[in-house]
Amino acid sequence: MAIEPPIDGVLEAFIVLLPAFFANAFPVVVKGEKPIDLGLKFIDGRRLLGDGKTWEGLAGGLSAGCIVGSLTSLALKEEAAVFLALVASAGALLGDMAGSFVKRRLGMSRGAAAPPLDQLDFYVGAVAALTLAGYGLTATMFLLYAAITVVLHLAANAVAYSLGLKSHPW
Ligand code: CTP
Ligand code: MG
């Protein structure tokens, strides 16, 4: 099958978004220690991003997303899938960092619940990056997967919490 913009099919959207889900989930397992913001503070005196965004998580998330993209690329004989996986994964991780930046500016500590930001920051980041790369989603696909993302994210985090991987169930 050919992945061609705009992404207007349920399966096509699934293929381009799957790496982003892995890129966002993998850092939770990595549990890194080196903060991306190097402990630096913003002009408001609060941390730039906080201890929940680490270099290990960033590298692990990017790798996980690219591996998933490479596998789907091989399985579907779709060359563009590798490049799109890198784009979507980087977008997802940047979106997640942007979400933490906003939370810190609002005075929220690491791990504090900020719905729907916690659920959608990585998703919006991934779709924005795909759009910049010329592979935007139609509005219908964007909304459909936004809804799926919220449900999946809440379910996955509840599982991660019960397994002791996360300290909060969100
Ligand atoms: N994580 C990481 N590096 C990243 C992203 C996530 O190491 N780039 C890990 C951290 O251990 C983090 C966990 O994954 O605590 C869960 O991620 P997330 O829910 O996004 O972070 P929070 O701890 O909730 O922090 P924040 O309030 O900044 O969202
Ligand atoms: Mg969180």
C-alpha cells in the first residue's frame, strides 16, 4: 500500500501514528536520570521542563519509534514509512516536552495531572511534525485518532501504574 498525503484512511493513519505511540510510551520504561533541561530554571524560577523529561527517555523513544517504523516499512514495502516514523517520533517527544514546559509555567509539579494536555501533547506534536513534512491528516482522521489516543493513554497509564512503572495513574 502507498502512504500518500493527505492521510485520509484509518489504516494509513494508524501506520504513520504507530511510531509516535511507541516513542511516547517507551520513555516510561526507560526511566532516565539525565534531565534534558540540565536542571536549568526559566525566568519564573521554575524548572524549564523538570525531571520527567530525560535524555535517556528521548533517545529511547526515538529509537523505539524508528524501529517500529522500520518494521512496518519492511512489512508493507513502503519506503516512506521509515522517514515518517522519525518525523512522527521526534514530533511526539517534542510535543511531550512542550506539554511539560507549559505545566511548569503553570506551577504544576512533575507528574501533576493536566488533562487533556497529558494525553494529547505528544499526539498534537506528532501530527504537527507530519504536517510540516507534507503528510498531514484530514480533520476526520485527526479527531478520530485524538479520541483513540485519549482512551488508549488513560488505559495504558492505568496499566503502567498498576505494574509500578508510573507513580500516578495518569
Ligand atoms: N520520561 C523520560 N523522558 C522523556 C519522557 C518521559 O524519562 N523524554 C519518563 C519519566 O520517567 C517520566 C515518565 O516517563 O516520569 C512519564 O512521562 P510523562 O507522564 O510524560 O512525565 P511526567 O513524569 O508526568 O512529568 P510532566 O509533569 O512533566 O508531564
Ligand atoms: Mg505525566
